[in-house]
Amino acid sequence: MELATFGRGMLMGLAVAAPVGPIGLMCIQRTLQDGRIYGLVTGLGAATADTFYGLVAAFGLTFISSFFLQQQVWIALLGGLYLCFLGLRILRSAPPDVAVKNEHGSLLQAYGSTFLLTLTNPVTILSFVAIFAGTGLAQSEDSYLEAALLVLGVFCGSAAWWLLLSGGVSLIRDRFNARAMVWVNRLSGAIIIAFGIVALARLVTGLATS
């Protein structure tokens, strides 16, 4: 039973992490430019935020989930602006031979940027609430161990996806010269900016219709 519960949690983590979005693009771009460890740490920031939301959903911490949902307008605004900022920063980033002369951003910055970015997406917590509700977890002490195993599985599943993605991309990293990386940075940055603009447009549309 415990192994099956953990396995369900891993599938949840994979399902939430795998769809390609701004975090996936950032993981790919940082792996190509700075190396596998930077790509992995970028993904682990998102995995930690996913685990936090999974924890909130699994243990029924309604006062935390209510806060995030009540402030979702401001959170969505900050998330959209942050996406635009990160996209612009990536778009203007130097190719590897120049970036080595400057210093790479710290691993803590790589981790923190995606952790905060994932936290600013209120849809994440709604996804986990729906997923955990579907598991039939009862809000009782008897379910605490099951909830803990699910949350641990969520982190492991999400982390496994980022390990696979950064590891896979690192295998082709040597094929990208400085000129190719300039275009990778430009394309990744432009797409991430587009994600930010779409998020802001949805926010404005939602406010206008409410």
C-alpha cells in the first residue's frame, strides 16, 4: 500500500512538471548555456514549489491555500511581470564563451527564480487540490502517513523529470556553438516573454469581465 501511494505521488509530480512551459524552457536554456547542474537546480526550484502546494493540498491547510487564492490577482500580476523580466534577461544573455568570462549566476539564484515563479501560479495549487481530492484522501489522522507519502512522491516525480530533461539536453550541449546559443537565448527569451504577456492579458481580461 505504501509503495502504491508513493507511486501515485510520483505520477502526480510527473504530470504537473512534464508539460513544456516557461520553466521547461528555462531548464533547457540554462543547461545548454551553463551546464547540467544549473538546469537541474532550475528544475528543482519548481519541484520544491510543486511539493509545497502538494503539501498544502494533501494536509488540507486551507488557511494557506485561501491566502494564495485570495491574493491570486496580485500573485498573477507579479508572476506575469517576473516572466517578462526573466525572458528579457535570457534574450539579452551572453553566449557561453562570453558568459564564462563573466560569472554564472549562482545556483541559489537559479533555484530561487523558478521556485518563486512556480509559487506565483495559482493554477498549481488548484491542480493539486483537484488531484488529491481525486485520490479520496480523508482528512483524518489515519490519512497523514498516506498524505506524507503522496507529497514525497510528488517531489520525487517532479525532480525525476527535471533530472531526465537536464540530463538529456546536456548530451547535445557540445553541438551548440556560441552563435547557436545566441539564437537559443533569443528564442527562449522571446517565448518566455510571450508567456508573461499572455498571463498579463488573461489577468486584464479576467478583471474586465468580473
